[in-house]
Amino acid sequence: MSGIRFIIGFHAVTSRLRQNPGSIKEIIIDATRDDHRARNLLQLAGNHKIRITASNSAKLAEITGSHRHQGVVASIDATHQHFDLDDILDSLTEPARLLVLDGIQDPHNLGACLRVADAFGVHAVIAPKDRAVGLTPAVYKVSSGAADTVPYIAVTNLARTLQQLKDRNVWIYGTAEDAEHDLIHFQLKGAVAWVFGSEEKGMRRLTRENCDQLVRIPMLGGVESLNVAVSAGICLFETHRQQSLA
């Protein structure tokens, strides 16, 4: 099964069917699903002549390692999914908008970050290959199709990648509670990469040192911090707003 992985749930599978049906090797569906949603998916799969296999919920959970499959699983060819950061930057006709995630461990957080990235026009999400969750079936499900629309680039050395972005005139902005500048009064410049750290430890030292500037989100209530996807959404919205006015 080298080069094959699974995506789960009706939204993720339907999104893949509409955007890249050629990558789907097989769809496995719970034989007890005979509702409108299942029939629509089967019809769409039939239009693309994709093999359908009937199974049961327990078998789907065994295949994917998750009980949240909703009764549908697709096996896809992952060997073609390679994105080159330079190629992406070279193809842009607008300032780059990138999201860098330094060691996100929770698949629900990564999936939510991909949804946010899709919503605010992020050109690529960058993350380290090691000590990060990667694109698991759970991530695909939570992302609601965004994992298929936003390039996800796993890199061996994140600090080196940040330096390469600087060489491409991309400004690296990290988020930190102790930052001098707050987002409300901060003027963003040109191409932007926002960096967010892991859920517990935040950014690693080298990642932080490679940021051009640290920025904080002003907090008015008693809560000290926000979920990484919420923080990313706030910063990316402000980036979109400022770049739209430029």
C-alpha cells in the first residue's frame, strides 16, 4: 500500500471526487448507508467510474484507525502530491500569503488551520516533517476539503526554509504573547508568512529567532491564549485586509 492513504467522511471524500477524482483508487462504504447523502456520493463516484466496495463500520474503523469515518472511506494515490515552494512562489501574481506551523500535534488543530488557510487565500501551509501530525485521515476530515485545496509542504529543516523565504523577500511574522507589537497597530509589508508554534510549547527557539518580527494578538478578557486555528484566522484575516488595501 505504499503511496496509498485514506481520507474519511462524506465532505472530504466528496470534495476529492469533485476536485481530483483521478487520484481516488477505491471508495469503501458502509453497506447499511442508504440515505440521500450516500446515494449522491455513489452516483458521483459512478460518473467517474471509481470502484466501490461495500463493507461495515467496524472494518472501516480498522482500516483508518478512526471511528469518525461516517461510513465512507476513500483510498487515494498520494505519490503525486508533491508541492515545491519555489514553484508556488514563482507562479504568484500577488503578494505571497503563507502559514507556517511549527510542530502542531493535534489533527483537529491542523485540519482547522487548513480550513482557515483556505478561507483567507493562503498559498501554502508549511510544517516540519518531524514532530508534527502531518496529513492523517482525521486531518482530512476536519479540514472539510481544504486539505485538497491548500498545498501542504512538509520540510526537513524549518529554520532553513524560513531563511529561504527571507531570501525570496517574504516577511516572517511570529506570534508571541510577549511581543512588543500588537496586531491592531502593526503594518504588514508585502509577502507574508505567519508562524505559529505547537499547542503546548509554542515556537521553537530557532524558529522564533528566524522571525523578522514578533506580533501579539491583543486580548481583552480573562483568557490568556487562543487555539492555534483561531489565532491563525485572526492574523490571516488582518493580512487579507491590509493586502487588499495596498
